[in-house]
Amino acid sequence: MDEVVTIRVPQDRETPVTPLLRSGHAYRYAYTRSDDSRRMDDIGQDYLVIRESGTRFAFALCDGVSQSFLGDLAATILAEALVNWLWEVDFEAGDPGTLVRRCRSMLADLTSPATEQVMHTQLPADLPGMLRDVLEQKRRIGSESTFVAGVIGHDVSPATFVWMGDSRLRIWLREKNAPVDFGDVFHTRERWSTRKGSVGEIRSYSIPSDEIVRMVAYSDGLAWADQQLTVSLVDDGLEQIIAESRSLPASDDVSYLEYVRRQNATESARDGALLHADTSSSRETEFGSTGQRVAAIDEPAALDGGATTLVPADSKQASQLIAGRVDNRVDVRNQRQGAVRARIGPRQLLFVVLLAIAVAVVVLAWL
């Protein structure tokens, strides 16, 4: 039986483009916080979870809504729930409406435990009074997040995708030069709320897994680069686009995930052999020409609590992974229990400052 690997990408640091190789597929992911969050050493509001084995691949990419109560909280709760649901449920080809109803039901069931977690999340004791008041008002509204999530098999079993919000999903099918045209279906107003459940329309897409050759998902922090991301870039090119996003006036968190189906057993054997070749020269991977070695994860090693991590082909990358770049031993939900230690984002501080100015203007006008 194939070993199951779960990756939870940390929200409190940058994760460079990380390519990984499996017997039937390859994938890569990256994460960076907004410029404001990096400067203030604040955690990001995006959250990306990946779960995969030799025969299945599931993911959830969630983008917390900054104007809700600690949007990163909703993102972590939702991503974990979506990946568990997609991994455990057997999806059959059929009416898309059935998939949407099942998803809506799952999201509704999630509101009760999520609301309890929101209500029990403690704010720092030294938080300024006005900021505390604003956050307590937001607490009553709840925490919110957008999402895009999916599961892909290696045969004719249905590949299933669901999403709400403006994070992007791109899918390329066999013998097609352009991604599937979903139309105008990525809207900021559509999201999941810990208090209300699904807000707006749940979008879905299903197709036999073996029809998919490539899939890309990313948060709205890269929406400005939609055109550039219609082609598969080498790692350095993708890193450059992500770096450029941090210099934009409207810099936002960025989560990126790309999945590529490997064509046949011959290709798998060829790439597997190259993993242990001399790294001084560049090599061709599913993602283009790059000198960076790809991690081999056909035999993942067990860590604490039965979690798994990845066995990379490169010892330096191995030490980085074990040190925490991909730290699967940490359950983000457990981190959220207890106090939130000075993790109040720059957008919330700006909101409080503007509110204070507005109050001052009204008082002066009244006087």
C-alpha cells in the first residue's frame, strides 16, 4: 500500500519553489508573505495543505479574509477539513449538483467546531484597547476564508475540484494547448465563514483523472500574473514572479501549487535514475530545464506521531526540510489553541488607525 504524505506549508516563513517527484506525478509549491507581513514578521493569511500517495493527490489552498477575525485561523481550519474530506470520500462521476450539495453540507457542519475555536481564541493581554474592541467585534462576525481544493487519481476515477473566491485554478487536458475555460467564476465575494458556512456559490469541476496533464492553483496575490502563469516556467522564472509580487503596492500573500502527470513508466524510470546523477549540470524535469535537484519521495520516512516527511535526493535539502521548511509534525490547529501572541496583522492596525481618525474628525466637527 502506498505511503501517504501530508505537507503543511508554514505560514510564518517563506518557502521557495520546491519541486518533488513521485512515481506517477510531479509537483512543486511555494509560499511567501506580503511585504507588510514580512516587514512586521507577521504570519501569512494563506494556508496550503497537500496530501498524496503514489496513486492519489489532494490539496487545499485557502486565503484568509483579512477583514474578518484573524483570517488565517479560518484558512487553517478550512484547509485541513477540505483535504480530509476530499481524501476520504469516494467521488463518482455524475451530477455536478450532487458534488456541490455534498460540499455545502460539509462546510455547514464545519461551522460549529470552527465557531467554538474562534470564541476560545485568546487575544494578547497587552493589546491596545481600541484594537481589542475592533477584534472583539470581528469575533462576533467570525473568521472567513476563500479556497480552491481538489483530488486527482492516476486512472479513470474522477478528478474533483471545488472552490469559492478569487484564488485561481488552471487545468490542462490531453491534446489541449490552452487551459479549461471556466468562465467568470472566481469572485472575491464568495467565501466560507465560520459563522455562516458557505457565502455565495460553490463552484465545482469534475473529469476523469487520466485526462489531466497539468494543474495550477494559486492565491490572488499572483492574480496580476495570470497571463505569465499560463505557461510552465522553470523554477527560477517562477521565483522571479513571486519576488515581483512583494514589490507591488498591493502586495499580498502568495501560495502556489503546480501538479504534472508523468506520462509513462519509462519516463518515471529515467527521471528516477537522474535523481542520483551529478548535480553540476542542469536537467530536464516536468517543469522545464533547471539545475535544482528534485526530491525523491517514493520512500517517505516516518516522523513523530505517525506523520511523514519527504526523502530528498539532496542532503542539504533534507536538512532544511527536517529543520522545518516542510514541518509535518506541527498541527496548525493545535498551535491556535491558547494565546495569539502579538499576531495582529498590518491591515488590522491600519483599519484601527483609520477608525481613530474618523472618530477624531467627527468629535472635532461636533465641537
